[in-house]
Amino acid sequence: MTSLIFIAADLAAISILTFVLYLRRHRRRDLVVSYLGMNVGVLAVATALSGSAAGLGLGLGLFGVLSIIRLRSTELAQHEVAYYFSALALGLIAGLGIEPIWLTASLMGLILLVMFVGDHPRVLPAHRHQTVILDRALAEDGELYARLEEVLQGKVHSATVQELDLVNDKTIVDVRYAYNPRIVQPAIHATISAITTAAPRHAVPAPPVMLPTEETAPTSSTPVHAPVHAADPVHASAGAA
């Protein structure tokens, strides 16, 4: 009966960890399957070995072996590694069946609480990490930091140059910074206001457009032909004869 309680507690905890915390924040379905499979696998093995004398040692050894295999397969981000170890820890705690039951439940709750707070979007939201490729070879630190702050719109805390290519004129930098767009926005607004203020001084007025009226309407150039009376003298001379 106690084993069933531990199994139910582990299934509830891993469901909260994967579907409520991880999937809603990071949206990677492949790692959800990995977390569920690893957790249930560790739970099953730890439960089966909990009755033997070497159960604790084998459980910890299994924890280490599975961690090495999983971490060497693909590259994971640091927060994904934290979720991975949390899933393994939940399965191992439930499988070993630590007495009393409230202690097991408290340890599981502590893991979920730490992951909820540590991976919350409101915890250090401006601090970011990024690899930047600059279009210039910058060897001087002051110029490098100024260029990075201009590009990233924030305060650069550390910058490690990974590659300085003088031939192709580029710099690859690993940057840790705090995103703060207010550093760059005032300069942009000042530039826009200056352009808006100076625009009317250089504006060229459009030439006036004259519309034709009845008084200035052009006259018709069609020639008017007068009637020709050349035949009248012929008739007159014929009558006299």
C-alpha cells in the first residue's frame, strides 16, 4: 500500500514538472517524453531494488549512469539539464520509499517549488546570454562594449571574444548582458524630433497651379470660309447677251 502511495505521488509530481512547468514555458515536446520516460524508468528500477541490501547504492549508480548517457546524447541548455535532474530525483525519491511518507512528499514538493521559482519568467527577466557576430574586427574592449551595447540595446556585463578575424573583418563574441532598451530609445527619439523640426526649413513650396477660366479660355483656331460668288458675273453676262 505504501509503494502505491509513493508511485501515485511520483506520477503527480512528474506531471506537474513536465506539463505545468516545463511545457508551458519552453514548448519542447521531445524533452517532455524524455522526462516522463526517465522518471518512470528510475521509479520502477528503484522500487524493485529498494528491498535489497544494495538498493540505495544501485539507485544512485543508476542515477549517475543515466545522467551520463542522456547528457552525452544531445546538447541541452542549462535549464533543461535542471529539469532533467529534477525528473530523475523525483523518480529516485519515490522509488526508494523514504519513511515517513510526509518526508517523501516534502522533498518532492521542495523540488517542484525550486523549479517553479528558479525558472519563473519574472526572475531576472532582463539578464540574457547570446553569441554575437559583429561585422567588424574589434580588438579594443571599450569599442567592443560600446558596439555590443548599441546592437543589443542593453548593459553588457561580460564579453568573451571567441574569434577575431582580421582578414574577413568580423568578431564572434559570447555576451552576457541586461536588456534595457531605454538606453537607446532617447537617442532615437532625439534624432526623429530633430529631423521633424528641420524638415520645414528645407521644404520647397510647390508652384501654383493655374486653372483655365471662361475669360482666359483659348479661342477656336478653325478658319471661317466666306461664301464664294464667282458665278454671279457669268450669269449677268449671259443675260445681257
